[in-house]
Amino acid sequence: MPVEIRHVRAFHAVAEALSFRRASEHLGVAQPALSRTIKDLEETIQVSLFERTTRITRLTESGRVLLKHTSDLIANLDHAIDLAQRAHSGIAGELRVGFNDHAISGLLPQVVRRFRSDYPDIEVTLIDSTTPGALEMVLDDKFDIAFVIGQQFQPEFDHIVVREERVVCVLPASHPLARRKRISITDLAEEPFIMGRWESWKTTTRPIRDFCAAHGFVPQIIQEAEHSDGIMGLVAAAMGVTLHVDSAWIQAFEGIAVRPLRERPPEIHTSAIWRRDRRLTSPTLEHFIQTVADVVSEEGTARR
């Protein structure tokens, strides 16, 4: 017979009370049943755990050793059960959140701050990802939710549009076009472009390329970068120009000039996405989605 948790719990109850009667009352079981459980445990591990007389019950040396080395087991099990029950209620557990450049410079920090304040026992893990990678990770249940570019997704996903952003022209501060208040897209037809790496940025780059094509040219991309700060750094080094969503941190970046376009630019949407079926089974995810919705409602779907 293998040792079971019920054996260990019964042993601890008797060891702490040093009375089979009091232990049986504490556990809510009949004393003969408790005595049988302890006897089964002793027979299984082939040691005597208690010395019993008509007057006293006390631990043997083997009993003291077993008590010492199973105390953490019982405490950890009780803690784990408590966490599981709280996770079932959505007030404890863990949440894996994928994010991209646009999300981390947008509403995501505010969402996470509020969520952690409201649910301090839920561990939030933020994982840097690209939109294509995040879609796969959510679908494979490796992310609970992710912030990605776009607003049209597969039927398996549900989403909230978190941010609607306008595309602006970003030039080296020393560029002649930087003297203008607005830039026409056709003024950039012969300019070298810095863009995000296609495999990671295609959901952002595709509408920008289409925008350029609609105005008669294909952007001459001379270099690609993995992240937005890399793109801005290359522009600041006068390697080329770029079209990028506007944000406060870009406006503050040294060595560049940010100018609006004369023509109506494409809109870039950042959305929070999750699997529809996961929302039904994860109260923790439901709480996070509600926090996202609350922040978006209060701030408005940010349009820059």
C-alpha cells in the first residue's frame, strides 16, 4: 500500500494532539478509523510511530523524524490548495502577457499597474514578442493574452482595440525636409528608408508600403531594425527616414524630427487578443481583460 496524503494528515493530527481522541475530533472521523489509518501507515513504512498506553500517547524516535520532515509537505500542500482555490476565483495565479513595441509605450504599463494593484497575488509575466509570434503563442496557449498590431484576426481569437495611431514621418534633425511643418508622402519617394524587420513588423510595414504604393512609389528600404529604438537610432544617425506610429517617446528622441503627413496616413491599431475558449475557463484572464476594457474606456481608444 503506498503512503497517501490522508495517512500523513492523520499522522500529523495525532502527533500534534498526542491524543487519538482529540485528533479524531479535529479531523471529524471516528477514532477506530483513525487508529486503523495510523496502523496502515506504520505497516506500510514498517516502523512504529507512536508509543501508546492507557494513559499517554507519545512519538517514537521514528515518529519525531517523520513529523519533522513532513511538516513542510503538509504546509506546502495546504498553501497549494489555497492558491488553487483562489486561482479558481481569479484572485491568485499567474498570467502570461505578450507585448510589442507599441503596447509597451502605450496603455500596457497603466493596465499592468492597475491590475497588480487590484490583484496583488496574481503573478504577471510580460514577454516581448512580435505580432506573428504572439498570435501563435496565444493560439498554442503559451500566452494568455497578447498586445499585437491589427484588428482582424482568426475566428479563434477575441480582441479589444487598445490604440489607434497615426503614422508620421521621422527624419534626421538635419534633413532639409525637417524645416517643413508637414511632409508630403511624395517628397519621400527618393529617400532611403529605415524600417522594422519584415518578418517581425509585416503587420505594421504592409499598410505603410501600400500607402507609399498608392502614391506612386515603393520605399527604398536600405536597412531594417528589430525594435523601434533601433529604427530611431538609425534615423538619428542620418542613415535614412522612416514612417512610424507617433508616440511621446519618439517626440522626445534626440537627433530626429517628427513631422505629420499632408496626406491621410494609414491607421495602425494595437489590440489585446486572447483565445475565446480561454476566457470561459480562466477567471484570472477575465479579470485582466476587464482591466484592459476599463482603462481603454477611461482613456478612450487612444488616437494619436
